Amino acid sequence: MSEVTEKSAQKGKEQPIKASEFDSTFKYELQKISGSENILKCFQCGTCTSDCPVARYSDSYRPRTLIHMAQLGLRDRVLNSDTLWLCAACFTCTDRCPQGVEVASVIRVFRNLAAEKNCIPQVFMDQAQSLLETGYAYKIPELRINKRESLGLPPLPKGNPENVKKTLKGVKFFQNIQKPEGEKLSDQ
Amino acid sequence: MTNKYLIFLGCAVPYRVLSYEISSRKVLAKLGIELVEMPEFNCCGLPFDPVSHETMLILAAKNLALAEQEGLNILTLCPGCAGTLKKVNKMLNDDPSLREQINSHLKEAGLEFKGSVETKHILQLLREDVGFDKIKASVVKPLTNLKVAEHNGCHVLRPKKYFDYDDPEDPQTLKRLIEATGATCLDYMDETECCGAPSVGVSDKIALQLARDKLSHIKMVNAQALITVCPFCHIMYDTNELRIEKTFNEVYGIPILHYPQLLGLAMGLTPEELAFGDLRVKAQNIIQQLTQGANKCE
Ligand code: SF4
Ligand code: SF4
């Protein structure tokens, strides 16, 4: 998945909702996941959306709408929505929600569920590859690591990718990205 | 006062923001804080939370377990690292079954999370362990006549249940730290708003809009510099200021300084020692003003 544009984020929005799309079990599933336990407490006041910095500049990203859709059981529409990836995780909504919905965590749960099945933005794939190779989320160029000494900085602590891999054994996301080419989550 | 900390650099600082590390180490040394390097490191986990919460928990707990072996509390320069390590420490301490689940992963690498270390971001350390008075006392060249604005960034403030040392709606720590240098810290619109950095790569358009908002708000109050305490916020403003000026056909020319750079100047360190040369938006005007001011007094 490349950049989320307003156009890509709008896709599917024009389609009227069909009765068969409602999945009444979705909300109960969410109630059991750490982070989205309080989703049913949302009474749609709109505080989250009105205080969301991203919503101010996006025509499509609306945290309240995503939560409402999930309450209604529109699982696929929520999880396939590109707009999910626009949240900046600034936690303003979490702090201001009068119902303690932990909105940013709910969005994170949606993303995690989406990541299990769908494609995710390329930045996350790059970071995951770097983590598995170096222990750091970015591939820090050798040049910069070597430059530290001349700048009077101590050597960079060593990553231990082998230990990282060991501890991540059995984690679904990493099982998925370590699949052979062609089966990868990324659409790149 | 604790004065020995395990420094947790994170990924972004050594990757792109060495000026923050250089200036932080210099001022912390002057304040008598001893830093010990992490014996082994991996990403704090935050970048992976969006795609796998479990990964974030494991990576954070692994770092905490390593710190526990050293028997030292953690200091971070990155608010994202601080927020993540604090949060996971609390989550695993509060929930024995989650802790057991995460420990079963750590066991594969011969580690165990016990929940015995505390993590502080440099802001919290300066406030609680050093204290405003000691910082004031360390100032030899007060930055009088300098007017700046602060930007805390999100993860030193929110979610508030993990940060009890400041008010996320009206944060005071950074302001008071700035004032301790003798500079004036100006109020402006939407001070606590996100810089937009997490949206880079997903929607650059939205990220730039948010950064532009901040720059325009601080320009309205005629701030001479913006003071940050986060590698991502710094990259977002310093690296993108020129791009924002071009995209929106506006002129800002506002240098973005790491708080330790500002404090360092007041402590009498030179701009070279504080890696001012790394800044994309040059701080020449400020430095000139400060040296002229100093000459006048002599
Ligand atoms: S602020 Fe809370 S209660 Fe209000 S709409 Fe958002 S999630 Fe629902
Ligand atoms: S955490 Fe996400 S949804 Fe909530 S206010 Fe910030 S950007 Fe908006």
C-alpha cells in the first residue's frame, strides 16, 4: 500500500450498505480484545473527531465514524478502510473522550486486525525488516555509526536480531511477513 | 536524587538526530547525571504497535528486562520510547496473566521481566531529579531577551494515565525549564497539538499541514525559535520547514532547537559543542543576538 490519498480513502464509500454486511458478533469480539474493551460505551458525542488533528485535514478520517461502524458490525468496511492508517496516535481523543473509550487504542486494535489479513502501509514493512536484521527500526548507515567516535559519542549499543527473532516466535504478524515471496502481506 | 541512569537512545536519535544526543550528553554531564550505555538494544516497540500490539509488548518488555539486569532506571531522549516503556511496565505489573504471556516469549532469549525499573524522559528527569533550582544555578549566560516557544509533543503528555508529572492540557515543565535559562517562553495557539510526524509515509499532505499549523502559530507570537524534546518532532519541523515554505509559499525562518541545546548555550557551552551545525534551519540570528548581548554586558 502506498500513500493514502483522499481518493483511495474514499473508495467504497459510495456503495450503499447491504444488510448482509452487518456482523453483530464484531462488537463482542472487540470487547474481548485489550484496548477496545470499552467500545460499547461510545455514545457518539463526537469529541474525538472534533479534537482530532488528522480529521481537520482529512475529508475521510473520522474516529467517531469508525467506532460507530464497528458498533454496527461493519467489520469489513472498518478493517478495509485505508483511513485507519491516518491516525497519528497522538492520544488526544483518548484523553478527552468522556466515556473512557480509549479511542486511539480502539483504532490500534482495528489496525492490528487489518494487518492480520490485509496489506499494510510500506513503512511498517520496512521497519519490520530492519528490526529483524538489526534490532533497530531503521537501518542506520555504517557511516553514521562509525562517525560517532569522531563526534565524541560512545559506540552505538549492539542490536541482537537473533534474540529479537527468538522472542517474537509465534507472533502472528512476524509469521506472516516471514512467509516466502508472493505470500507477503505487502502489495509492493 | 538518583544520578545514574541507563541511557536508552532509541532508533530515531542515532539514526537522524545526533545533535539531540550530543547536546543532551553535554548538559547532563554538567548537571552531574552519569549515563551508562545499554548493554544490548532493540527498538522500544512503539513503531510496531499499529501492526502488532503483541510485538510492541515483547520488544518493550525485553528492554525493561535488560535494564533490570543492570539494576538501573532508564533515561530516554525520545518521548515515544519513554511512553512505551512506562506503559508496558505498568501494564505488565498490573496484569499477571499478560506478564506471564510476555515472559514466555522473553524466556526464549533467557530473559525475564520483573517490573523493577522506572523509565523517565529527559524532561521528567530534569524536573524531578535535577530540579528547576539546580538548573537555574547552572546558568552562566542567561538568555535574557530571547523569546521562544515550546513544543512538548504527544508522548510526553498523553495518555495522561501514564504521565503524572504534568498536565496534558496545560503542560508547564518545558516552559519552566526554558524560563530557567533566562529566555522567555511565549504562549500560542494549540500548544499541545501533534507535529504530524506519525503520518509521514502514510499521508505526507496531512503531516505537512499539521507542521505548518504549528509554525504559523508560533510565528504569530514572533517566537525566535521553537524548542522541542523529541527526535520526531524535531525532524518534522527542522527538516520540513523549507519544504513547507515552498509548498505553501510562506516564509518562517524559525530555527528548531532541542531543549538541551538551549540549556547548553545558557550553561556557556558553544554552538559547536552543542552541534548547532547539524540544524537545517540555521540559528545564526539567535547566536549573534546572544553574543552581542554578552559583549555589551562586559
Ligand atoms: S469521544 Fe468517546 S464517546 Fe464521544 S464519540 Fe468519541 S469515542 Fe464516542
Ligand atoms: S489518536 Fe488518532 S484518532 Fe485520536 S485524535 Fe490523535 S490522530 Fe485523531
